[in-house]
Amino acid sequence: MTKLNKNKPIKNNNDNRMDILESMPIKKAIWALAIPTMLAMLIQVIYNMTDTFFIGKLNEPNMVAAISISFPIFMIVQAFGNIFAIGGASLISRLLGKGEVEQANHAGAIAFWTAFSVCAVVAILGLIFTEPILLFCGASENTIGYASSYLRIMLIGGLFIGMQMAMGGLLRSEGATKESMVGMMTGSIINIVLDPIFILFLNMGVAGAAWATTIGNMFAFLYFVNFYMKKKGIISISPKLFSFDKKIYADIFKIGIPASLGMILMSVGMAVGNVFAASFGDDVVAANGIVMRVGNIAIMLAMGLAQGCQPLMGYNYGAKKYDRLLETIKRSSLISTIMCCFFAAIYFVFANVWIKIFINDVTVVNLGVKIMRVFVLGMPFIGIQMILMIMFQSLGRSVESLVLSLGRQGFFFIPALIIFSNLWGFDGFIFALPFADIATSLLSISLFIILRKKLHLSRDALIRDEERSYIDDQLLDNN
């Protein structure tokens, strides 16, 4: 294996990234890595909301509901890219922490080319089974036409949607969070610009929203490919480095699959939620969809902060710098919790304003206000949940990652949705998600407490080994 020479840059323009991971003060390193990722996530949320915003200006609740129904399938396509974004990033950052650059290159090439193949297959299967999938996700006779038009176009660009997710993660694995931000922002800004042109001026409706998203993701994908072709990264995605490696696939999948199961279960949860919402009427589907899009501002910022810290946590764990790892977790959790509490207060107080931004239908607005004011009850707990979930992924802790990925949707949300809705109707429906967020956060904290004890023991053992090595060296010198 090639060892990392800390006295020389690995490649041109990469020494600053390694300084951030190795020796920069934790507070400064968190912001240096997280701000670009948070900005990229914010832009991504804005572009996701832009579709709903401009469709809402047509004042057709069934179109807004159709986008909400299609969104879980969009997330599933992203989830397959996320296998390699999270699993690949976790492995690569740990390998770089150990100084194994050649193996990190090999892992990068495997992650890229496998993601490319998987995302293409998923998009094709989605195109074949579009209508059955939409009916399963809660489409009614009023929304199926709009939803089919929207989703088919999105799936034409499914490869780019999945690969944008995968490649953003690979860049973050080596600390290139600014470059990851630029790529994501490129696609998002193009989407935002095209939305009003396609939806309103060309009168394309939901089809225009889908084409804007597809074109934006295609440009983001091209930016990322150009970055690697110009050899600006620490790692490489050259096809020459690709070969089947059972160990690398195992390391990628043991973290990537649990993480992506979380996204897939989230998609299933949203689909099941839409089915229950549809039982209360299409207006509830529209209102709930708007609340989820608005709530995503805080959730994605928390996720951006956590993903920005991912290479820092993975690198320090690989380098056995346990004190820096624990300090990173502590500081980022505090920042994320404060941020989520701020957004919870803003959403609660100005719920009416947020819903009216997207639609002026009185029924939808009133329903949206009620849903949002219950939704925010779980928001103060989301920050620490995101940090700890990414932390377990970064450290290669597959069991904890799997438990948390299954927990929010599989253990808590979907069962609560079924039980609460049957017991208390619409009120039970809207209380299921905050219950799931609180329960998942408590579970993640419990798992972290167990892990922290192990990290303290590992740190103490490492200190003892260093002390023994120092004493042995002194004895040899004296002899």
C-alpha cells in the first residue's frame, strides 16, 4: 500500500484539504467542511421547492399532489446513488486516514462505475412500471395523469439524478466539499432558472418541472465528470482502476446499503403517508406535500452539516485520533440542534405564511398550517439524529447504521402512521412523524453512549501503547 506522505502534497491543490482533516482546530474544520455542503443542500432544497412553487402558481391542487406522490420514487433513484455516496465516502475517507491512497483510488473507481450501472438499471425499471408504482404510492384518478407525465420525464434523467448523488459523496470523502457544492449548485441553479420558463411561459405544467430537474441534474453530472477528468481530485475514477474486489464491495455495501435503506424506507414511508393522506382527500396530499418540502429546509441543512463532517470523522477514526473525533461529534451536534430549534420556532410562528407562498387555496392552507405546527414538535431532535447517523456510517459501524436506517421509518414512522391513523384519524396521521423523529433520536443517543465507552477504551489503550513504546525506546538508547 502507498503511505501518505504528510510533508508533501498528494497532488496539486489537495494539501489544504488534508490540512483540514489532519490538524486544523475542530471548530474551524467543521465550518470549513460543512458550510459548502450546507449551501449545496440549501440550493438543492430550493430547487425541489421551486417545482412546487411554480406549479402552485397554476392554482391546481391536483398538480401539487401529483408532484408529492412522485417524489418518493425520485428519492428511491437517489437512494441507489446514495449507496456509493455514503458507502464509498466512508471507506475512502478511512483509507486516506490510514494513508492507503492506492486502495482509496481503487475504491473510488469501483464506487463510480458500479453506481453508473445500477442507476441506469433502476431508471429503466422505473420507466417500465411507472403507473403501477404511482398507484401504489397513492395516486388517484384525479392525479395519476399529472403524476405519470411528471415521473416518466424524471426517470429519463434517472441516471443523472442517481450519479449526481453518488459523485457528490465521492468528492466529500476526500474533503472536497467546495467542489461538491459547486456541482450540486450548478444543477440546482439551472433547474431553478428553467422552472418558470418551462412551467409558466411555455405552459408545460408538471412536464416542464420534470424537464427542468432532468436537465439540471445532467449538468451537475457533467461538472463532476469534468472534475475527475482534469485530475483535480486525490482519488481517481479511471476505468483502468476498476476491477472486482470482494473486500471493497463488502466495505461499501455494509455501510452504503443500510444508509440507502433509510432513504428507501423514507420513500416508502412517504408513499404510505400519501396513501393515508389520500384517504382524507387530495387536498391533504397537497398540504402534506408542501409541509414536507418546507420542512426539508431545516432537515437538509442538518444533513449538510453532518455530511460536511463525514470526512473529518472518518479520517480521524482511521488515524486513531479519537479525541478529535469525539470533539467533532460534540460540537457538530450542538450546532445542528440549535439550528433545528431555530427553524422549528420559525415554522410554528409563520406556518400560515409558509403555506401561502406555494398555494392560495383556502382548504389546503388551513390543512397545511395544522400539519406544520405538529410536524415541528420533532424538529429539535433531528439535528443530533443526523450527526450520529452519519457518524456511524463514517466509522464503518454497519450494525448501528442499519438499526438507525431502519429505525426512523421501519421501526417507528410506518407503524405509528398505521396505528395512530386508525386510532385518531387525521390527528393521528399528523402526529406519527414527530413521534418517529423523537424515538429515533433517543435510539441514536443510546447507541452512541455505548460506542463512546468503546472509543474511550481504545484511546486509553493507544496511550498506553505509546507510553510503552517510548519507555522501550529510552531503554534501548540508554543501553
